[in-house]
Amino acid sequence: MSNQTRPDDIHAIELTLANGMTPEEMILRAYDGALVLVPPNKAGIELCEFARGLIEEAFAPYEPTTAQHHLTVDEFVERAGPVKPRFIHHPETRRLQKQYLAELGFDPDRTYLDVPRLRVASSDGYLTSGIGHAQPAHRDTWWSAPKQQIQFWTPVFEMSRYSCMEFFPYYRATPIANSSDNFNIYRWNATGRKNAANYRQGDDKRGIPQPTEDFAATGSVQVVLPVGSMVIFSADQLHATSKNTTGKTRFSIDFRIVDSEHVRDDIGAAMVDNHSTGTALRDFRRICDDTQLPAELIAQNDSGEISDDMVLVFKPEETPALEAAK
């Protein structure tokens, strides 16, 4: 990881192409605040094509990105809701995730993988809450993510800057007041994740962590990618769902990894303003054998009290089929 040599660098984001980088180099650059752009590869394209097939099946006879113009919000949710967990927990999805990371050279013995998310971002305020919640500016560390967490994000259909995800250079290493002190992932597993479908319009009242002060979102970086290409970034990178004004619903995939040796050695991103409790480390499974991280590594990153009404690991089979936004 490079040392900061210029004061203004704390208000800047490095955009770098992953060509020629090892997985370790990609991760360390992301810890240091870079957005690492990965060109399409075979497994990345196949992952998007698999998701697209499930989405097209769910929205038939309508074209998924324009279905919002033909369906009521309730009808849209009835179709979009079930396809999200179907994709997330499908064995083929897991196989393609592992194949994608293998093609990039990630070590299956030290790389731990979470289930992916299938995101739905409708256009022009059609569906604003729950499964279609447009994420406000946030860091995933505010959601109890470990500082070793690395995100991968890709669109499922063609996209533009008007339906993308954006990052905020000024706050890459600058704290911002936020509500993460009220967030505990074990409480979220017990309540927030399974209640997503109850929210369709208006404010999402599930206790989503977000800024509590006005901030200057000037100079945001809007990342536009071809299908199957990925942007890699750290859990401590401030980012948001861009306001979609395209007239089309944006579908995207994101997933997360952690490196067990980095967890062991306490290597990771800066964690500039996180106050959440608990840890998402229990959600990750080793690529080679799907085992959980060792208990002692989880314990050294855990925080806060655990009560009987909390859930350490979310189990979708025990909740309604409509899974949460995060």
C-alpha cells in the first residue's frame, strides 16, 4: 500500500485499470482508496448473462428495463422480489462467482466469499424503497462490514452515467457525521433484511445508516462499465446509487470478498468514521470448501453485545422470499 505524499490526496480517488495486477495488488490499492476497474472476462459475462436470463423470465413478456412502464409498483415488486433471492442463492451463481475470482487469480484457500446481491434501481422515482431502495451516500463499513471487505460491482444490462453508481472523492479519507452508531448487523439480520418488501414508496424506515449532515457531493465520480466488467473498491469507500433518469430500470450485481490473512494480520482500509457494531465476517465462506472464517478471527473483529433476539447469520429460508436491499 502506497504512502500518502501529498496533502490533497486525501480528497482524491485513484482510478486504475487492473490489467497486469495480482489479486494482492488490486486489494491493497482498494484499501488505499482506489477504484480498480476490471475488464470483462468470460465468467463475468456469464454471470451477467445468467442473471439476465432469470430477470427476463421473471418479467416476461415485458423487457425488464422498461417493465416499470407497464406494471403497477405492486406488480413490479411481485416479479422483482422473488428473482432476487433466486439469483442470490442459486448454485450456478455461486459457481460463476468462484470461476470469476479464479480467472483473476484469487487464492481459493485464503479468499472468503459472500453471497451476491441483485440490485434494482428504477427510474424517475417509480420504486423508491425496500427491494428498489436507492442507496444514499454510505460506506459499507457503516453496515458492520470489516475493513478487509472488498466489493465487486457490475451492471447486468447496458448502462449510462445517468443510471450508475457514484463515489465521492472529497470524503475518501475524510470523516462525515453518520448514523452508523445506531446500526448493528445482528439486529438487521433479525428485522431489516426480511422486511424489505414492506417498503415500496416514501422513506425506507428500516434504520439504514446514512449521513446525518449535509455534505458537498461535488465532483462525484460516476463509474460507467460494460456488462461483465467490474469496479473493485473497499468497504470504506463512500458511494451511492446515482439518481436514475434514463426511463429504464437498472439491474446490477455486487458481491464481496475478504482475505483471511489480511483479517489475521489486521490489514485493511482506514475505517475513517464507522461506529456500527457486530461484524459481517460470519457471512463469508472460503472458496475452496465453503467453510466459515475461524472463530478467533471473527471474535477479534466483533463488537457490541449480542442479545437473544439478534441473528448472527441471515438465513433466507426462514424469511419471506423477498430479500432486502443490502
